[in-house]
Amino acid sequence: MAKHRSFRRAGLELGISASALSHSLKGLEARLGVRLLNRTTRSVTLTAAGEELLGGIGAPFEAIGSAVDGLNRYRAEPMGKIRLNVLEHASSLILGPVMPTFVERYPDIEVDVTVTNHLVDVIAQGADAGIRYGGTVPEDMIAQALSDEIRWVVVGSPAYLAHFGAPDHPRALADHRCLRIRLGDDSLYRWEFEKDGEALAIDAPGAITLDDTHFALDLVAGGAGLAYLPEPCVAPLLARGVVCTVLSDWAPMGAGFHIYYSSRRQLPTGLRLLIDLIRELRPLGL
């Protein structure tokens, strides 16, 4: 409960119903004679007493978990469970190519992945680690690079470009239909460009706003507009001639993916093995 602030999410992690968990906690409060949780219809938060109890028992329970995880080195096959909170792009470009080998190599390690572009505290959400672009990793986390820098490109279908023409400068996007990008904090992303030391950030116009890359690829392939995406995401469509790049000489390089986790916790064996495998297979180079 302290991690998730939700009976439903905490119950899912523990494998019990939300009502059973709530009943158990009410029983604990009755035995202690102290209210530990503030319950409303919208949220569940810790009381001052609950915060004090968590502060007293949190570190010992983490130490127990780390000690148990440490026993993996004595097993023929590592066991356990790791929870990841990752960007949509990271799920398809980093985890997608790696996970088939991981589950084959380590069949007794469970991997629970939450894919979201929203900016959240992944540790507070109960994850062991998050995967984000390098520039967005919280400063109080330990981060390890998982990929090289990534090139971002503007693409359009041949039919769209035949009808509307290709922009010859980023500012020419004002005369085009663009697929606008909603970021994890619900702001609209300004398309970034760079050439010969000049950097531009363009508020690309368009009637469609989205936050899903697969949807964007479907739309751009169908001629709905121009899209601004990581080059690895569009590489299969480029190879088949379904889309073409424009403004290639303005395409910038952006920070690569990093995995990050709390400095206060011992690295779980499963997470260490996953990081090692990503670096071994190098789905985006490194």
C-alpha cells in the first residue's frame, strides 16, 4: 500500500483482492490502536503514524528482500520477479528484441512491464527500474546507458509528398499537415532540428494530436500527414518504401535510452541479468 497508494494495485502485486487487503489493514489498525491510512473515495494516503511505521520497517524489509535475491547465485537457475516502467519507444526498440532471448535463457525470472509515456515516479509506482531517454532520467537515480544516441527524422508517404510537396526547411512545415506529439506531461512537443550549428524548435501544425507511435505510423503510411519519430521506429517502413524522409539534413541526434533505478536498493539479480543481455545483444548499438 505504501508504494502504490491503491488497494487495487497493491492487491494485484500481492495476489489478493483489494477488499481482502483493506480488511487486513483495518485489522492491523485495530490491533495497534492507531490509524495508519487516510481513506477517501479518490485516494489512499499514509497518516503521520503510517509514515513513521513505514520509516521504521521499510529498510529492514528491503534488506530481507535483497538478502533473499542474493541467494540466486547459489541456484542453478536464477529466480525472482522484476518490475519495469518503460516508455513506449523503449518497449519496442529495446525490450522487444531482447525479451525472447531473456525468457529462453532465464525461464524462472518473471518480468512485469508497464508501458507508459506519462512522467511518473517509477519507484513510487512499485517498479524496480525505469527506461527513459537520457535527458529525462531523475537526478537522484543511478542510470546506465542502453543505446547510442538516436536520430529523429520527419517522414511522409509518397502519396502525401506527391500531393503537398516536400518541405525544404523546417519553417516550411507551417504549410503542411503534421501529426502533433503529446508528451508525458500533456504538453505538445516542438519538433527539434539542427544544421550547421543552427537549432530550431518548431510548433508543427496539424489537426491530429497523439501519443502512440504505432498509431502515428499507420497514419503517416496512409497519407494523413508528416510524422516526427526516432529513425529506428520508421526503419521498416523506409526499407519498404512505404514512407520517405524529408528534411534529412536537419535531422538531429537525441539522447539514447537509459535504465535507471534507486541508489538506495541493491540491484535485483534479474535486473542485472537483463541489463547485461541488452548490452550483449545491442539492439540499438552502444
